[in-house]
Amino acid sequence: MKKFARIIGTGSYLPPKIVTNFDLEKTLDTTDDWIKARTGIKERRIVTSENTCDLALEASINALSMSELKPQDIDLIILSTTTPDKIFPATATILQQRLGASCPAFDVQAVCAGFVFALNTAQQYIENGSAKNILVIGSETMSKIVDWNDRSTAILFADGAGAVVLSDDKDTGIKHSKIYSDGNYLSSLHVNNNRINELGTIKMEGNEVFKIAVNKLSELAEETLKECNMTSDDIDWLVPHQANIRILSAVAKRINLSMDKVILTLDRHGNTSAASIPLALDEGVRDGRIKEGDNLLFEGIGGGFSWGSVLAEF
Ligand SMILES: CC(C)(COP(=O)(O)OP(=O)(O)OC[C@H]1O[C@@H](n2cnc3c(N)ncnc32)[C@H](O)[C@@H]1OP(=O)(O)O)[C@@H](O)C(=O)NCCC(=O)NCCS
């Protein structure tokens, strides 16, 4: 009998420190007006002393609480991050210990597409029957790999975490998912270290990334809808990776979806990479916009490049 991976709990966590565009005006040659107009971002959260696992832990506790499951009920932990606490062990393993879980745990790295890649992976384990309950997290401290003197990237990236608990369900859940990578785009968006023990910072060709993001995300949304025999009318909520409001508007327009059906957190969260989709999802669920039975389309694209989509009934 077919099993679906269904979201039964969501949670999120943001570090308390708010950095507004006005704060950035003090250290960078930029303005609040420029950042708002070009990106849609007004403020973002930045860690002070917290690590990626600290944020992931809080988001996971919140998601587990909604799911009414205990850490011991979880069969697998998949954590998507670009900013792990250590080179090893996986941040997921550190999280497993801190949660008091005893299941296998590993990290997935696909930058801003990381959460979609992690959901896609979790889906396989549930559908083939090797896991019943999976905790999937997107957690990032992007502020640690940003060059705070580079105005083209420092205004965009931010910190936060979101999590979901997936459980097997005989009726519904993830209906479709698709992931892509193309390393030919490495130079468009990457961290510029040459060795693993050398620190680097994010380097980005903004215009190039913008165009690729609009094209890939629009094509993927069209492909996903076609393969599900759906139209954009069947989508209740687009819960996208929050990179730039102009990217999201262009994608929504291309697939004929009203912006009223897009969950937006970009203005307050900035680009939190793998955390942005589960952060937006949790906000939509907790404020009552996302309801049981809604069709959700998740989409993300990230550095160098990886991109993917998940279509799920909530
Ligand atoms: C980065 C981004 C906001 C820049 O916006 P843009 O409209 O493409 O702006 P441009 O790079 O063409 O720059 C326009 C001008 O603004 C300047 N500028 C760049 N950053 C600026 C800033 N923070 N404040 C003020 N001016 C800035 C540029 O130097 C340029 O000046 P010039 O015309 O004198 O040369 C935009 O390209 C973007 O969002 N790209 C996608 C990035 C992204 O989402 N990455 C993550 C993907 S997961």
C-alpha cells in the first residue's frame, strides 16, 4: 500500500537580535530605500553567540510539540545547512544528542535549496517504509559566512531555523518532488575558500543569479504542476525560498499565481537560506492561513546551483 510523507508538525526559531536596514546604513554604502526597493527586505535576525544547532534545537522542539511526538519516536533526523557547527560530526548528530533522540542523523547541503532536498530525501525513506517519523530541519547562521563589507551580499543573508515532522500517512502528504543541480554555475554563487580549513565568504554575481533564479523556479513550477495534472488554481499556497521579492513576483506572474497566495517572510527574515521555507511554512500554519487539506508548493534555488520543488497536501 502506498505511503505518503505527511507534515504533522512545524516549528521555527529566530535569534532575538534584529538588524534593520537602517543599522546597515551605518556601516555600508547603502540605504533602507535601496534595499527595500531591490529586495523587499526591511530587517533580518542575526545571531550573537548562537550556533546553527542552537537554532535548530529550538525549531525542532516547537515542531515536535505540534506533532505530539517525542524525540524517541523519531526514526531519522535530516538537517539541511550550509553553516554547520563543525566540519564533523554532522550538525544533525549534535542535534540528535541534544534532543535526546537515538535515531540516525545526517546533514544535507544544498544551500538555499537545502530544505527541499531534505524533504525529497525524507520522502524516499517514508515511502519505502524504512522510516515512520522523520524530523527535517533547515537551520542557518549565514551571518558567519557573509563579508560584512560587501554591500551586495551583506544586505541579503540572515539567520534562523525551521523544522517539520513528517509521518507516514495512507491518504496524503507529499505528492511530488523534484531536485536538480548544475555545478557549471559555481562562480555565480559560492563561498570563495580553496581549502576546507580556510575561511571564505559568499561571492555572488547578483544579476546573473537573479535571472537564473527566475527562469529555473518558473520552469520548475510549470513542470511540477504539469506532472501533477494541476494548474496554479489548484495551489493554495506557494511557500518559496525567500531570496528577493522581485524574484518571487516574477515567478508568481509566470505561473499565473496571485501574490496573495504566496507566504512572504522576506521583509522581516531576509534570506535565511535552507531555513527560509520552513520558517515561512511555520508562520503560515501558526497564523491559520495554511489549513489541513491545502496544496502547498515549496520551491528553492541555491548557490552554485541546486534547485528543487515539493508539492504536498497539508
Ligand atoms: C543583489 C541584488 C539585490 C542587486 O540588485 P540589482 O537590481 O541587480 O542591482 P545591480 O547589481 O544591477 O546594481 C545596481 C547598482 O546598485 C549598486 N548597489 C549594489 N548593492 C547595493 C546596495 N546594497 N546599496 C546600494 N546600492 C547598491 C550597484 O553597485 C550598482 O551601482 P552602479 O549602477 O553605479 O554600478 C539582486 O541582483 C538580487 O537580488 N539578485 C539575486 C540574489 C539572490 O537572491 N541570491 C541568493 C539566491 S539563493
